[in-house]
Amino acid sequence: MSNLAKRAAKAVLRPVVSNPLQARLVTWMARSGAGTDASLKRGSLPLPVHFYSPVPDLDDLKRRDVWSRRSELPGVNFRPEEQVAYLLELGEKYGRECAWPPQPTKDTSEFYTENGSFSFGCAAAAHCIIRDRKPKRVIEIGSGMSSTVLSAALGLNEVEGAQPAEYTIVDPFPSPRLPTLPGTRPKVIAERVEVVGVSLFEQRIGQSAQRMASSRRRLPMPVVSAVNSGISKLTLTWL
């Protein structure tokens, strides 16, 4: 269907969808389950909003004035002074390496900041930490502009004499950028992370988790994820 046809269909259907009777029908489907199997096969699912649902009740949040509150997060020790000191240290060491162009250049392997998916802050943090920590193994879930940054940082480490890193990407739809990565080339597993065997993570994430446990660090995970999804596998099984 063309974009023009889609816009025309939306214009016709919008008054129907916004009709209160339509809302009652969808609510009845969500609470009764009637028709939800057919909906799921078409890529949608009416969900009820209740106490145990991950879908928030926005009116309830407004009534309780949740948005104006500020939590001190007493159960999480962010150690802000140490974080700021570490960021300053990283910037001093590797900040000059993050002078990426804002727009694409003729070099298709080069990272650029105005890419709409991986911002400068995320890219700079990933680059500097990899340059500083020089990991031996990196597993990236998904691929794209972030892969360009990781590959280049790992490649610079190798040029400076670090042990070549074992770089693995898990992505059912690998980015077309992967053949032109500028540094360390990854092993690509074209599969959903939730169906990849745990053996891929046992030596890598398992050792990190043991070190975190031994140092008594807390790992806050306020994450809502789909059943048996990649996030739930990573956080509930492999970490």
C-alpha cells in the first residue's frame, strides 16, 4: 500500500476508531479474551489495564500526582562523584577520538552523529569505555551505527597492542553496515537472542556477574519485557 493510500485509509478510519462504541468493543475483547487470538495473528493485541498489567493507568498516575514527585532512589548507590570523575578521566584520555562528523561522508565506514538511532552521548560513552577497559570479549545485541563505534574502538585497541577482542553480534536482521565496519570484524549470529544457547554467554556474562556478586554491587533492573524475549532471557536467566 502506498503512503498516499495509507493516509487516505487513516483519514477514513479515524472517526470510526475514536467512536466510544469502538472503545467499548476493544475493552470487552481485552477483558474477555474474545477475538484476541485472531488479533494476535494480525500483529495486535487488546490488553486490559489493571493492577498487575505493565500498561500504566495514566489517569491513576495523574490522580496520585506521580509526575511531580522526585525519588532519591535510596536503594541504588549511583556514586555520582566517582562517575563524574571517571567521565572526566575518559574525556581527557579519549575525548579527541570522538570528533565524529554530524553527517555521512564519502567514507561509508565512518560513524556520524546525526543518524537518528545512536546519539553522540551513547557513542562517546561506548567508545571511551571500550578504549579504556580494553575488553577481550564483546557481545552486541542488535547491530547498526553502534557496531561502527564498537568495531572502531576495538580496532584502535588492537593497533595499540591489545589482544584482539572476540566480538560477536546477535541480530536476526544484521545491519547492512556490517561489511564496511572500520575495525575489528565481528562474528555475526543472525538469530534472535532469546533462542541463542546460553553457552554463548556462560563464560562471558557469567564471569562478569560473579565479579559483580563478589564486590556486592547491586544491579537495578526495572525492566518490563515480553515473555521469553531477549531482555527477559538476558536479565532473568543469563545474568
